[in-house]
Amino acid sequence: MSFIYYVTQIQFECGAVRLLKQECERVGITRPLVVTDPGVKAAGILQKALDALPGLIVAVFDQTPSNPTETAVRAAAAMYKAQGCDGLIAVGGGSAIDCAKGVAIAATHEGPLTHYATIEGGSVRITERVAPIIAVPTTSGTGSEVARGAILIVDDHRKLGFHSWHLVPKTAICDPELTLGLPPKLTAATGMDAIAHCMETFMAPSFNPPADGIALDGLERAWAHIARATLNGSDVEARTNLMSASMQGAMAFQKGLGCVHSLSHSLGGVDPRLHHGTLNAMFLPAVVAFNAQAESVQKDKRLQRMAHAMGLGSASDIGEAIRDMNARLGLPTGLAEMGVSATQFDQIITGALADHCHKTNPRIATADEYRQMLELSL
């Protein structure tokens, strides 16, 4: 059976952050905990959000790490309870939003966070008791503001997914102006993350034509505007299209992702210093080549349709076009440049085989096939 669900309320326009108090009132949040990170605070974006909340008693947790951890979730959840908060406002990239989703669970549910991880059978244990979330993205990559999942590094160092429709933010406030100061390398890495989401969800085999259309349009927008947004941080049109593509990729998550994310989730757990979006950019060419042989991909001409959205002449051009785009954006040429070595492959493969994205790839990869993808991406 195909499950098709759309999704949450979205406020999308330049200056939309001004609607934050209005959305708190709509959702019923009167004492929010704002979850953010030091970079967002230093850039002045946190203050813009706080200025949009006049009259409310607001607590702030601003120590979200670049790859959110169970330790950070516990610290924020303790603040949530101590301050008597009744909802969460996530201001930041995917890390802050995912951290807030972890807090939404931890502050309202008993037991260790791993008890609620998807691969531990935890999705059904996440109930409507979760704290309500309003998400204000400041990057254009993860799309977590419209997604039911969060990716967190738990205490045993695994990078795990947590998925429940109860975790979808009650409102996504998408304000492209909040991304105007994003540094070029982070713009490139998060933009390639959005491209990976659009491509992987489009290739996923489950039947969901609305998600396919949303993902394909998102790919077209992101591919056409990522270089402009990276090279000129004040290009509002490019930033708007990239933010839309990020949102659209995540709206299609319900189809599932695939080997790109199985590998990047696993490797991100092995070495949390590595940026998730950059890892996705490294793995995309090898995974697209691997998926070219999938029956569902061939039947529906999915690579040809992606090539058309990217303005390419042939499906066979996709891998090289991605490598060329990575180079144009100043991203690494491969995993080796990021400090990854073949000695880590066994650990990466073990994690990839156990990842929640492994089984939604159009071809189910073996350990040897994952090794080949790693070698091609090195």
C-alpha cells in the first residue's frame, strides 16, 4: 500500500520570521524553548527570532553541535522542564531542528533516546505527547522543517533516525532572507544535500506521484540556482529557489531515501566532524550509477527524467555533471580529501546495512556493492 500525506502548515516568503508569535499563538505555545546553535546566534539570526516574540517568556538553548547528539538533547530537555516550557522553536539548520525533535521526545517520554530510534522499533513508541515544534530553517538543505524524521548521534556513537508523524513541526516558517549571510561552503554543502534528497526520493521505488513531481521540480530549482546562491550570497531569487528545493526534497521523504544516505549516515557516525551534505555530494555519482540497473528506475525512465530537469543531454551525463558541480562549488573531489580511508570501510558498510534508508533504495545493496560505491567515491 502506498501512503501519501501532505504534511504541515508552511509560511514561505521573505520576512516570514515576523509571523513567529502569530504561529505560537495558533499552535498554543506560550513558553517556548528556542533551540539553536552558536553560529546562528553569532550571525544575529537568533535575535531576529527573539525580536519576533514580544511578550512571551522565552528560554534559549544555543549549544546544538553540528551533528546533534543525545547529550545535547538531554541538556536541552532538562532546560525545557526546568523553565516550564510548553513548546519548541527550532532556529537553524537541520542540526538545530533535529535536536529540537529529539527534545520533543525526551522532554515528554521516558527512557533513553535509543528506545525511540526507528531501527530499534521505536517509531510506534513516539506518541502525540511530543512537545509541539515550530521550525525556522536558516539553511537550505535538510528540509527537516517539513519532515517527520530526525538524525541524532546517540550515546553509543551510532547515527540513528527517529521517525514519527508526531514529530512534524506544526509550522514551518521559511524565510529566504535568513539564509542571505550563509557562507559559500555551507551554502554549497547544504544545497547539495537538498539535491541529494530530491534525487534519492525521486529514485525510490514506492508509488507516490505527488512526491515524484515535487522532488523533480525541486531538483530543477536547486540545480539551476545552487551555483548562483553559492557565488552571490545576496541573490534573493537564488536563495528562494534553493530554500524551496530543500523543502520540496523533504516533502518527498515519505517515499524513502537510499544508499547515499545509508552511507552518509553511517560515515557521519564514524566521524561526526564530516558534513552530511558534503558526504551526500561525494556519494551521489556512485549511487546513481548503481541505481541505473534497477528495474523500477529503468521502467519509469527516472534517470532520463532527472537529466532533463538538470538540463543534461543524457542520463549517462548525471554522474560527471555532479562531480563537475562539486568542483565548481569548491567541495572536495572525494572522500580521501575529507580524511576518509579504506581502513574505515568495514565499519561504514556495517552501519549502512543497518541504516533505515538501506531498504528503500531501488536496488538493495550487498556489502560488496557498498564497498564498490565507497571505492568509487574515495
